[in-house]
Amino acid sequence: MTTDLPRPRFARMYPGAAERAERRGATEHRRRLLDGLSGRVVEVGAGHGLNFAHYPAAVTAVVAVEPEPELRAAAREAATRAPVPVRVEAGVADALPLADGEADAAVVSLVLCSVPDQATALAELRRVVRPGGELRFYEHVVPHHHPKRGLLQLADRTGLWPALAGGCHVARDTGAAIEAAGFTIERSERFGFSASALEPRVPHILGVARRR
Ligand SMILES: C[S@@+](CC[C@H](N)C(=O)[O-])C[C@H]1O[C@@H](n2cnc3c(N)ncnc32)[C@H](O)[C@@H]1O
């Protein structure tokens, strides 16, 4: 399986877009996402490494997997400034470079929207997290109600939004997919957030699930 997914247009666009989201509150979301983590962590789809600065000192090692080459290079740069040891590797969510049960916890932020198949990616996350270990998630999800739900489902079905946004899908029920994959959600906040003043607010979930 390939470990590289070059998306140069997305790689050039994402850091600026993410920076705007940080100023609108995403930094605080990342801090809450990682608060209380410890031990060996795998972060999947790490982008250019915006989470790295927020890992608590009790984390002993992070393996950060990123398939996009330009973002991965930027993540390696960010890893040099991280407060804990971070090793950045090429790879995709469906085939992680870790042994069974090697991680105490896994982290996904704004990634389960972009993987080709959530069930496959979550099964792989479950494989590498030890029994009783954690999955920390921060993801945008499908709204409960029409008309926004219908509009976003249409944007997904037509392939319009995925084509514009690096394969991102805006109408996934990620919380249900996490539970179906063999994790129990222990804590989850749901809130509206928009990454820029020009985009509509969409529901996000942020929380902790435990591997059954
Ligand atoms: C919206 S960005 C989020 C990046 C980072 N997690 C963050 O919070 O800023 C989505 C990331 O998922 C990565 N990605 C896309 N498809 C992936 C896959 N199949 N496996 C792992 N990562 C993937 C992209 O390269 C990109 O870095």
C-alpha cells in the first residue's frame, strides 16, 4: 500500500486556513483534545504538526503519520520544537507502521473526514491501540437537522467538497463510526465551529473513546 498521497494544492492551502481556524478557537480545542494523555501515542494524519506543541509531558513518545509529502516535511520541522519526542513517518490510516497494541493512545484531529473508508481506518486504529487504551478525536460531523444536513450530504455525494478540500467529507457520522469500530465513547462535547468567517458553522465532536 502506498504511504504517499501528494496533494500539493491542499498542502499549500491548509497551513494558512488552519492558522485562521487557530485564531478562531482551534488552539483551545487542540489543548483539550490532548489534555491528560500519557505514554506512547500514535497521531494519524498529523498535517503540518499543529497538535505537537500541546502534548503533555507525560507522553513519552509520539509516532505521527502523515501521507502528504509537503505537510510531512513541515511536520518534521514542527517536531523539532515539540515538548515531547515526536517521530514523523510516511503512512496512511489504513496501514499504520505500528505493531498490534503498541500505542497507549491514538489521536485523530480533522482526519476521519478525509480517510477513504472510516471503518477500515478505525479498525486499524483499534489494532494498534492496546486493549483499554484511548482514542482522542476532534472531528467535524454531519449536522442532526435539515436543511444543513441535506446540503452537506449533497456536497459529499456530488464529490464537490471532497475535490475542493483534499478529500474531506462533510456529512459523516463519525461518532457512530467510532462506536461501531469497537471503541466506547466515554466523553464527547459537540459544538458548532467554523474555520473561517466565510464558512458556515458545522458541528464538531471532541472527546475520548476507549478501546473495548
Ligand atoms: C484537515 S487536515 C488535518 C491535519 C491535522 N490533523 C490537524 O489537525 O491540523 C487532514 C489531514 O489528513 C491527512 N490524510 C488524508 N488522507 C489520509 C489517509 N488516508 N491517512 C492518513 N492521513 C490522511 C491529510 O494529508 C491531512 O494532513
